[in-house]
Amino acid sequence: MALVEVQNIWKAFDGHSVLRNVSMVVEKGTAAAVLGKSGAGKSVLLKIIIGLIKPDAGSAMIDGKDVVALRRKEINALRKTMGYLFQGAALYDSMSVRENLAFPLERQITLTGEELEDRIVTQLKLVGLESAINKMPSELSGGMKKRVGLARALITNPRIMLYDEPTTGLDPITSREISYLMRSLQERYQLTSIAVTHDMQCAKIIADKVAILHDGCLEHQGTLETLEQSQDETVRSFFVSV
Amino acid sequence: MRIQAEETSLNAMNTSANQEQPRRQGFFARFLEKTGSLTVFSLRFFPSVFVPPYELGEVRRHLDDLGSKSIPLAGITGFIVGLIIAMQTRPTLFRFGADSFLPAMVAISFVRELGPVITALIVAGRVSSGIGAELGSMRVTEQIEAIEVSGIDPYKFLVVTRVLACILLQPLLTAMVNAIGLFGAYVAVAIESSMSWQLYWDSVVQSLTFADLIPGLAKTAIFGFIIGIVGCHQGFHAEGGTVGVGRASTTAVVLSSMLIIFTDMILVKLTVWIWP
């Protein structure tokens, strides 16, 4: 059953076409990766799926609801079932790690102080950062920020996870750690995930299905095995770079 | 040859006019777009402020952060302005034997005009730029989007709380600046004459009416709204990385200061019309 379905999305900025007739389907409980060069429009696609950007044409269906046609209140309700990991983690500067995790949770569910603390600690343990609970984002390394961002995105128990360049700016070892962490969380919570990345290594670890975004079009969708057999130059360039 | 030269120069003029036209249109279109954007952004405040959740904790935090930290700067400026006004006007009043009117003159000018406008301009410089920079930095680091994807309305959480804090703090700060300014004026009077504090204060109180106090304090709430909403609007729509953050902060100060002075002009006319 398709949980995320993007149909014929078109998007241009200042006359420059970024996405051209993009369509993709992600089945419930599976993970998809969208590969593409920097500036290919991968993040735009993700932001359209979560309703941060309106497309010029097309629809983005989440669990049968078209995000493009929903009103602000309905989108906000839908977003509570989704998690989003930003490229730079986007932790709130003025809040500690604890407050960063408490922020979405306090506003979605009524919990006692003890229950709230429990959820925060459990989530931080999952990403291996329980010792950083009182730290401010400025005191964390890039990899730690990504982990806290991941914990924050998952704390509300979303059904769908969207990852925007989850390994960008990280060293290869940390990249691999984050990728394996994403995979284990995906399996543990049976998440439906979409990751946009240019890191083929990360895509290999986390994704069941891969699509390549090239010149605004989503080309060559399939499993990693089928794409590895492809003789297409664009597809080959991603595999060669690994 | 001459005709050809004239044609060439006419063509050149046409070309330069054609080149200028889109630039002028661009500026006008940009101006309309920014004005429209600020208007829509401002109008959204009124329905949002009455809809729960109210985020009172955030309002309290901003009151402390934006308000209490403005007290020293506003207080010192008020004191010095009061002192200077008294020092500058006393010799002239003395020449006409009217120096006993000095407390009344200082009181009316401070309560009606100087206190509200000086406080608003100081707060615009400190608070509006701060809000512009803070929200601008949140915008370029995707923190505002992060709030949005959590299913929380960032306008309510970031904008309504800050604007509400500005509206509440502005009358309080202005009342404080008025009091300190009047004290500063008394210091100048006391240095150069033997007028007692009791006499000075009695003259101040007798010279003021509700028609001076109420409009003077009421307009400060409007100034507070301008300071908050302009800062938030600039920060909320910042783009272009750190350069954009700097631009948002600078524009917030310039635009809010200009709007305060412009609004004051209209409010003065309105006040004179209501209380002739």
C-alpha cells in the first residue's frame, strides 16, 4: 500500500525549472532514497512532500490526503505523523538538547514531567547521546547535532520519516554510523522513509528503492540491484563515485 | 549628417529610457510587494493572538529579554534628554520672567511627545534589530521550518509572542522614561535655581491632564506593535545566508524608526482633533 505518492510535480523558481513532472511512490514500511547532484532539486521535492513548498502543478499524497490542497490546520495535523531531519539538523539555538526534544512533544501530547523526561532520555539513548541532554547545540559536533535532530524527529513516533541530506558534512565514519542508525530505527519502528542524498554509500545502507533525480526529472527508479546493472551514464556516475 | 547625429542621440536617449523603465518598474513593484507582505503579515496578528495555545511562558520570557534589558539604555537617555531640555530652555524662559513655567513645559513636552517617541526609537534600535537578527538567523538555518514541520504554527510561537511582549513593554518603559526625564529636568533646575522638589513636582502634576497622559501612553502600544511586527517580518523573510540576516536587522531598525515617526505624526493630528 502506497503511503507517500508524488504525482506529476512541477516546480520552477524565477523561471528556472527545478522539478519537471516528478512522480514517485513509496510503499508503507519501506525506505526510498532519491539521489542527485547538489542543486538538483532534491530538498525541494522533500519540502513539497511535507507542505513547506507549494508545487506549481501536481499533487503529493500522504496516506491518501493531498498535501497541496490541504489547509494550514490540516497540514499541521498531518505533519504530526511525520518526522523531518534537516540538512544542518536545525536544532533550536536558544534551547538545550532536552528542550529541543521536549518542544514538539509538549505541544502534541499532554504528559507529566516524569513521562516527558522518560521519553526524552529513551530517545537520546537510542541515538547514543544521553550524556548530552543538558548541552546547548553550539557545544555539539556535526554528527552529534544530526543524532539529536534524528531523536527530535522521532520523539513524536512518526509513521513517515523524511531525511534531507542526512550525511552531508560528516566524515565517512560518522556518515556510516548515521546511516546504520537510520536503518536500525527504520526497522525498529517500521517507518516509511524517504532520504534525499548524493551519498551512494548512505543510500546503499538505508534504502530498499532508489531513484535518481537528473535535470529536474526523476529517472531510473528501482532497487539498488537493478540500478547497479544499468548502463546509463548518469546512473553509472553515482556507482563509480562510491 | 546633423539629422543622423540627432537620430543617433535620440536613439541613445530612447535606449537609456528603455533601460531605466524596467528598473523603475522593478523598484515600484518591489515596494508594493514589500508593503503588501508587511500588511498581510501584520493583519495576521489580530486573529492569531486570540486563538490558543497562548504561549504565555514565551511572552514572559520575551518581556524579560526585550524589556528589562532595555531599561538602562532607555533610562539613561531619558535622564539626559530631560536634563538638556531644562538646561537649554531655562535661560530663554528666565529672560521673559517665565522660568516658573519650566516644570509645566518639560512635563507636557515629555509626556505628550518626547517620552513616547524617544523610548520607541531606542527600543526600535535595540529590540527590532535584535528580533530581525534572531528570526533571520533562525530562517537561514531552517529552524523556522523545523518548527513548522513539527505541526506548530511558527507565526504564533515566534511572532505573536514577541509582538505581544513589545506591546506590553512599551507603555511601561515610556512611563519609566517620562519619570526619569522629569527627574533629569529637576536636576538641571536645582543646579541653577533654588526651586524645591515639592514645588517642582506640584507644578508638573498641575500642568498635566488626562488629555496629555492617555494619548501619550496609548500610542506607545501602537509603537510597540510596529517595533515587534517590523522586526519579526524582516527576520521571518530573511534570505541569502548571513548577509540576509544583517540586512534583516538593519532594515528592521530603519523601517520601524521611519514608521514610528510617520505614525506619530498621524496620531498627533488625531489627538489634537479629538482633544483640541
